[in-house]
Amino acid sequence: MAAADRSTVPLPVPLGATADQVALGKSIFHGGVEDGTCSGCHGVDAGGSQQGPPLNKGSWLWSDGSLAGLTKTIREGVPRPKKYQGVMSPLGGAPLSSSDLSAVASYVWAVGHANKQ
């Protein structure tokens, strides 16, 4: 039997978030809302690039992978990358409100935990 198409499998939702937040975060990640720039460095599939690390592997360079940890990293940015070329401005350089930040962090958590379902 063929493996399931991951694009049609619902993403997990972190505790304290909602599926609507994850969906909004996905839209922001891909630049559909609030001029999100995430996919430019982290890849359209969150698989990473030379500029930014993969977010869909469940291994984290700047936090423990918790929703709070990911929120902090996104809020503060990454001024001195450990392994990648791209510097990440606070909020990824996008005009994110606190609810947008929560949504993006929820989406990043979801893609990072999707293979653990």
C-alpha cells in the first residue's frame, strides 16, 4: 500500500492552540497573509534551505520545540545563525501581531510534530 499523501493529512494542533490558528499560521508562513516571509528561507514545504533550517523534522536549533520556545524564537529572531546562512529578523521581518505570531508558532509546531502522529 502506498504511503499517505502528507499534504492531505491534517496537521496536529498544539495544546492551547486551535486548528484555525494552525491554518492561519500556514497562510502567513507562505506569504498569503501579513507578508509572511518564512517559506523564503525555510522552504515551501518547511524542509529548509541554505538560508534556514528545516522546520518539519522535529529537531530544533534554538528551542526545545515547545510552542512557547518556538514563539520566543520567532518573536526574537536569530541574529547569529548556528548552521545556516540566513539571519532571521524578529518576527521574520513581517508585521505580525501577537495573534499572528501565535498562529505562525502553532503552524511551525504542527509541521515539526506532524511525523510523530
